[in-house]
Amino acid sequence: MSGKPHRLAEGGSRIDRNARVSFTFDGRQLSGFAGDTLASSVMASGQRLFGRSFKYHRPRGLVGLGSEEMNALVGVGLAGRHEPNLRATQVEIHDGLAAVSQNRWPSLTFDVGAFNNKLSRFLPGGFYYKTFMWPKSFWKHVYEPAIRKAAGLGRAAEERDPDAYEHMHIHADVVVVGGGIAGLTAAEAAAASGLRVLVIDENAALGGIADLVAGRIGDGCVADIVPALVVRLNAMGNVHILARTTAIGHYHHNYLMAAERVADHDPALLAAGAPRHRLWKIRAGHIILATGALERPIAFANNDRPGIMLASAVRGLLARQAVAPGSTGIVFTNNDDAYLTAFALKSAGIAVRIVDSRQRPDGDLVTRAVTEGFDVSFGSVISKVEGTFAVKAAKIAAYRKGQGRVITEKRVACDFIAMSGGFNPVLHLWCHNGGKIRFDEQLASFRPDTHADAITAIGAANGTMSVAETLREALATGEAAAKSVNARAKASKIKPQSVEEPKRGALEPLWFAPATGGYNEGNKHFIDFQNDVTVADLELAQREGYESVEHTKRYTTLGMATDQGKTSNINGLGVLSEATGKAIPEIGTTTFRPPYTPYSFGAIAGALTGKLFLPVRRTPIFQWHTDRGAVFEPVGQWRRAYTYPALGEDKQAAITREILCVRNKVGLLDASTLGKIEIKGPDAAEFLDRVYTNTFSTLKMGKCRYGLMMNELGFLTDDGVTVRLADDHFLMHTTSGGADRISAWLEEWLQTEWTQYKVFVTPVTEQWAQFAIAGPKAREVLARLEPDFDLSNEAFPHMSFKAGRLGGHPVRVFRISFSGEQSYEVATPANLGQGLWDAIIAAGRDFGIEPYGTEALHVLRAEKGYIVIGDETDGTTTPFDVGLSGLVSKKKADFLGKRSLEQAYLKGPNRKQLVGLLTDDPNDVLPDGAYAVREVKDKPPMEMIGQVTSSYLSPTLGRSIAMALIENGHARMGELISFPLEGGKVVKAKITSTVFYDQDGGRIHA
Amino acid sequence: MPNTWLESRFETPLAHRATSDNTYVSMREISERGMIDLRGLATDRKFMVAAKSILGLDLPKQPRTSASWGDVKVLWLSPDQWLITCARAKAQALADDMATALAGLHALCVNVSDMRAVIRLEGERSREVVMKGATLDLTDGNYPPGTVRRMLFAEVAALLHVVEDNVIDIYVFRSFADYAWEFLLKAARKGSEVAVLSRR
């Protein structure tokens, strides 16, 4: 007897037989109905096989009803849209859907990796750790790549995902996870208060398994209450229901994340602009977990053969999609619930017998089965299954608890088995953020205990298996949750309806169904189907001393990966309990980790991909730079023009041209990124004296001064020019990268330490577009711009400031220089920036003005020996180290870092000091960061005495120049030191002053 | 009379971005808004009086609020900082008048009209669009018209001003304008609407 799964002629509450849907599975054209899942429609086509197992490549079929499915993992979608490892039970079919099975090569029915199954004697738990130990190098190059190819699940798409994803933040007073009768009832009770209620359910249809449970509510069956409940909830403005949305994790402060599959089921939505997935970031007042319970498989020999399913899944397929798992079946159970599956099968005209491991069960459903003439074998188990790609027969044997192996057995032909080992409350979300659980002997499972967060579990998730009790619990919890968020929340006044349900007999735990043969040899009793962990693996781990359940988990991979132990956790503990003689609560449980089920990387990234991956800051001249063909470099989040190569010009040539243009004619630099901070108040001057190493209280109105800033440790953190705008009013410039950091630093000192100072600090960086006009012709360019102020050297000397107008532009002009040339920095309100830039270019045309980028800027300053914070300093560099002791006041009573500079270590000998370097061969350009050594040896290690901080080819000098921090550098002028480079070359360089060009500074004052 | 090439040319950060008709809320740059950053101590009576004498209103002291008088709006930024908004053409004069009135007092008043870009969202789902990029509880009654607060929006610092129930101004620093605009184009894309909880 080997019937195939098939579609029944009638029935199917979810499907629309008038709406045909066609799709492909492994390239095979199949069809189903609207309302089918991939699982139900493939089964309906007569196919049982869905994939190969992880380690042994055993053929596997469908087992579960929903997100607990561990075997039927499929890849869905083509090219960049391909998403692996989806549970076929949750994939809704639509026209054009393309799905593939996983972990098989070359095909599902003929799989080379299945050889592993023959080798399985040699592949026990911990096999990888034991076998692939030697030789060491083989792991990386031989073993791991081979294992990765043979094991593993789906493959990731290699193309770019063309779809959009997004995040959504929401706050709700009460969040209900799970839209079954418990969740919906609780939501209604909570919503009556007027508070905001969010209901999340992972399925497309609400109601949970209401359609699969026994009993009557009022005049109808249990599921009948769902549609009206949903209508009432949708009518309430304060309730929002998210279907196809999985609550994937619960975190601190009742922060919940949920992944919504917005458009997977309907490509038309994607085309209309919907995101494929949406990640919800939910802040909840109170969380109600109504996540239900998942059925446990039973560990019997070859319990993983295609055709062996959970009893609830068989019932679900029959009721919802009218799919029969075969034509002759066995229901194997240790509890009453699975009897419902037997009844459903019989009603559908499918032959079925019942095997119940209990000796004398007495529940109403059992009585009914006996009365109705079912063939029930009490005190029996299935001891063996025959068939590889499909179940062909089962052996039934008498069973007593504690029995090690089977003596006599009876062979029964069948083509499917519906198994039920009891139910486990879904505790994942309860446990993610530290909820405690306790073992319940009646359920033979864990249920929620205490939790530090505002979270309550109800219904089956709380271990409450009766419908009547579930509804009472839901109403009470919904109201209580609303009250806990708002003490004045109104009561719901909803009255519980009368419920009739069968009396249930007790479940008897069955952790292991023995098989024939000495020590069950040759039989596999699977516990964790997804990770291919068997009872024997767990027992072996125990014998090898992996006593802690957490160690066993890692050694055997029980309950790991995408499955997170949904169906395997308790069964595994049951086996360990029997192997060790300890009770399950003594063994404890492993940690449940988010996500509950895997979700896409697209959802994690949300909208922040492509252009939105990283915020890029643009100056007012950004577009001009782009149009001019500038090469950009990142400076913090800014993009600054690095150089402007002309057509066909390489970068180095462009940089050289720009530098010479500044030295010989005039150049224009976009310096808008410089930090600008207005500082005002009666104590402003004193405040600046404290934050800078040098003195600003003596600065005259309209004058500029370069300042050095240290932290409390005496190390340089920033530098820049500060201008005195008025007696109590200054404008500070910081480095581009330091703008935000320094204004926060100043605020911190004012707010926390120097609260007596009357000083206000307002960052104004972005108010101004600021440009440097630098070069011998700078003044002449400025003159063409019709300044309303005197440009003469006498009226406007180096390090002074003017406010006025250039033509129609209100400007602040600072005569300051970072190039060593005559130089003016011109600032105008940012929205006028591009206009002024264009005007300067026009005014400078006759003088040969050219824009220059940041690399030219760096070479120009290096030729003059000007430091850059972050190049010449590394966070442990003092002003003394860089030769700027002249800028450290000896008169001021105190300033930040002053005391630290007195430390012996910072004052002592052998500090690395900043010096200039001229290589022996003027064409040798030392690499940035190259190390100088005390003595060159044949091979490392060599004692290092310092490193290059900046190094360039100087077009001005026609040779290379560099700066370096060298041990006792200031005392070593003229000394020749060695830099061994990669490849064995040694560059020798002479220590010099850092000022390579225009030593007397005449050009700056010209 | 300056040469024409020397006349100033006004160009806001989003001038190069066309408005899109593929968004489910309307979004546009408000370019004609002047902005003045005012700092002073709310406990300093002379300062508060001087500010009122120029603005015609009391500076709001309640966190996250704003006040308005004619076309002048004052947004609370911190216990000692306000953002005054007005017509751009009037901003410099208003800042100058304010500085004069505050002479001799401990205060700092700066015209920062060009420092930020202002993007206006208008439409029934404006709040929802903001919630795609910020953690704020905008469906809540805590955000009535007039509410002002700083927020992390997508990946950048921003200032939120609820102008009317369905009208929201988002202020971002000028350099981030393009990023914020790009984010909003994506967040407000037609077809990506989300039904969210209605407000209490």
C-alpha cells in the first residue's frame, strides 16, 4: 500500500477552487488554488519530498503546520529576489512563484550527499570536533570548504536585491502577539479602554488554530467567533492588526521587533511601490503573549521519513486546503488531541488506525474513538518505519515505560503517520529578555513563570489548553494589561460566552519509542530534524561527559540555528533526563535567542541602502565640484574635493598643477567644512584662555590668533584660528572633523565644571560657505570683487579680520593662511555661497585662478611645516612634541591639560618629536607611517625610533619632503636615519626643520 | 551699483531637487524662512523682557513647545536656546534689533537662516512618514500642533516642528538636506503607505 498525498474532492476552508494559481517547484510546473501554501499545493500534486537533511542528506517531507516546520525549507524567488530557508508552510503561492528545494545535489531524488547516511555510523555527535583535527592546516583549506558544500541549507542570492525595504517605529499601549482566539479576545478586552492596541500575527489568516480544536462556543464551533471578533477589532480606531508579521525578538524595556512580509504573497503590491518586508520597531506598554503551543514529534525509529507529520499539521491540511497526506495512515500519540486528527481523517474517507502509548487513557475523545469503532492499539508504540522516500509500513509493538527494546512487533502497511507527543507552549519571546519558566508535569513541558517586564502569557502559550479557560484568561489579561498601562482604563464589560469541550485525559510523556535489535542498532530516532540530531547523539554526548545541557547543545547542535528548538527542545531534554536519571527541571533548558524565525537582511537594512547607506554631507559648492570632475575624499561624513583632474590628466599631475598655481598665481579652496563656533559673554575671553594652550584675552578686536587645544591629559585634540569680533564676542574655527566634537566639549565644560562662567556657545558651521583665496595674486583677485573695505597690507595685515561686502555679498574676510601664501578666507551665508564662488572664479580668471583640492592643501601646508591634528598627532602627542612649546602659555594660571604637561613622562627624555625629513634620494617618497629604526638588521625585529606622519612629493621644491615623530628628534638635527621598507629597500633621510619652504615667512605677509 | 556678476545669487540646498509626484504626502523645501538662534537664560528677567520687546511674545519656557506672534514663531530648543523663525527678508533686521535690545545683557543672538534646510510634509499621513525614520510616538496626543523637538531622523540630527495636525516641518543641517530629501522620497513612496494607530 503506498498511496500518495492528494487533494480531496471537497472541502478546504482556505482555498478558492475557482482561482487556479500556477507556480514552479524545482522547475516543475505545478498548480494550486488561491489560499494554498507551497506546502499544501506541492502535497496536493502528489509530491512528498521537500528537501534533504542537513548532515545525512536523508530525504525529508513536510512535518509541521506553520512556523515550526523544520524540514520543508525552500528557496523562493529568482535572481536578486531569491530568499533561502523559507518554511514551505508559510509561503503563500501566487502566479509565477518560483520555488526550489535545498541541500540536494544534483537533484532532490538523486542526491550525492546521501552517501553521508551510509557513513552515519562514523558521523556521530561531535564528529567534526573529533575527526577534522589533523593536520591543522587542513581545516581551513580542505575540510571546511568540503563540509560547507555538503551541509548547510539554501544559498544566498548573488545579485543585488531590486526591492525596497523599510523600518517603521510604533508605540502601543498593549501589544498582543498572536491572533488566535486568545490574542483576539485579549485585544478586544484591552481595546475597550480606548488605549492603543496592536495585534501581531505571523499568518495570513487570523484565528490561529481555532478551526482545529474541539468544542463549541455558544451556538457554533470555536472558529466561528473569529470573523466577528476581527470585524469588531477593525472597527475600533485604536486597534491595529498586523498579519503576516512575525514578532522576532523581545528586548529591554518592552521593545519588540516584528518582521512584516508585506508583498511576498502578491507581486502586484511590489510593483505598486510597497516594500517587500517592513521591520517594525515596537515600544510596548504591556505585552500579551498569545503565541500558542507547538506539537512535539515522537522519537521513534526512522521518524523522519517523508509522510510522517505532526497530527496538527495533518488536521490543518485536511481542514484548510483539503489535502490528504495519503490514503492509509496511523495516528501515533501519547495524548488525546491527536484523536481529533483521526476523526478528521475518517470523515475525509481515509483509512486510519490509532496507536496510543498510554495503557488506559480515559478522555472523552478516546471513548468516542472506541465507540465509533476505530482500531486503537493502547499501550503500543511504532517501533520502526519502512520506506525511504515514502512511508511503506510501520511496525507496532507493545510498550511499557522504561522498556529498552522491542521483542515482538506487528507490521502494518500505511503511507503516512500523524504523530503527537504533546504540546510545548511557545516560550521564545517570553525567554528572550530573561523570563523565567517552570516545568509542568501535566503538560510535560515548560510554561511561563515570572518576568521582570510588563508581559503576560495567555492561552496555550501559558500552558492553558482548555478553550473555556483560555477565553477567561484572555478577557482578564486584556483588561489587566490596559489597567497596568493606565490605571483609569475602563473595564471591557465583555461577558465570556458558554463553552463546551471534551474532557481530556492525561498525557503520558513518551521521550523514546524503542525499536527492534540490540540497543536499537541501525535505527535513527530523530530529535532535532533540522540539525540531524538523534537520540543516540544525545546519549553519546552524555557518556562523553557533556553534562550541562548548554554543552550538549553545542556539541550536538541540538536546538540551534534557524529552528531554535521549536519542536526539539523538550524532546531533547526528555532524552537527557532518561539518560541521566535526572528530572527535566534539574537539567534545565537552553537559551532561546532571537529571531523566532529568520528574517531577511533587507528588512534589517530597511531603507538605508544605496544612497542612504551613509549620510554624506555636502558643502554649498558640492554640485560645482561634481560638475568640474572633482575626485572626492571623505572627511568625517563630508565629501571634500580632493583634486580636480582635467580631461586626460592623472591625479598626481592635477595635484602638482594645483599646488604650483597657488605658489605662482592664485588658487581657490572650498573650506566650508571648517568648524565655526560663536562664543559670547562677559567671561568669553577667560573661557578661551582656559580651553586653549595659548592666550586669547590679549587678542585685539578684529585680530585672529592660531590656537592649540589639549584635553585634560595634555594631548592635542584640535587647533584653529579664533577671531575677536567684539570685546565679549569671538568666532572660533575648528578642524573639519572636530566641529561637532569641540562645540560639545565647550558646552560640557561650561555646563559641568565652569558653571560660574557667563558664556554662550553657538555652533554656526553650516551658516557659512567659506573659501580660501591663496597665492601671490590673492589680493588682486579680491580687489576685483569690489570690497567695501581697505585691502591694503597696512589696513588689512596677516592675521586680521574684516566684515563687509564683496559686491552684493555680505562677507566676513579673515586674512589667514594654511599654505604659507598671501591668503584670505572669505565667508558668506551658505545660500549665497555658490554665487560668490562663481564671482571669485570670474574675478580671478585674468590671474589664472584655479580651484585646488584637499591634497594640494595638505602638500602646501606640509611644505610650510604646518601640522594637521590626526596626522602629526595621534592622541598621545603634546604641543612640546610637535615643537609648538611657544604656543603653551607660561603665564596663565590654568588651562586644560596644563597640569598634565608637568608629568615626568610627558616632560622626560626620549619623547618622539616632530621633525622634517629629506630623503637621500630626492625622488624617494617615504610611505606614510614608515618606521625609522635605530639599527638596520637583516630581518625584523628592529628597534623602532619613530614613524613618518606626512610624506609628499613637493612640486614647489622639486623633491620629496616628509615629517616624522622621531625619538629625541629635536636634538638630532642633521642626523641620517634609516627606514627599512617592505621588500628590503632601506631609505635614508636627513633630519631637518619642518619648515621646508619660505623659512622667513615673507610670502605670507606680502 | 555693482556689476551683475557681482550680485548675490540665492540658492537653497534643495534648489536642485524637483518635487516628486510619486509620494503619498506632499513634500517641499521651505526656502523663504529666516532663522535666528537666540541664547539667554530664561531665569534672567531682563533678558526675557528684552526678547519680548522685539518679538512681541514671551519666549516659551516649556520644553518641546513653540509660540507665535504674527509671522514670527519661536521654537524651544533647550532651557537656554530658542530658534526664532520669520520671513527670510526680515531676519537680519530682526537679529540686529534683537542684538541692540540685548546690548549689555548676557545673551547671544545669531542669524542662522542658511544653516538649516526646512522640509515641509503635508498630508494625512505626514506623521506616519516621520515614524519611518524616527522613534517618536507621533500617534500620541503628546504631539499636538506647536510641538517642537529634536530627533534622530534616519541617520541624521533633525528638528521636528508639528505645524498643524497634518503639517510637519523637518529641519536638518544644510549639509544633510540631500540625504534627508532622499530618505523622505523613499519613505513616502506611493504604495508604501502603512495603516497606523489613530491618535487618542
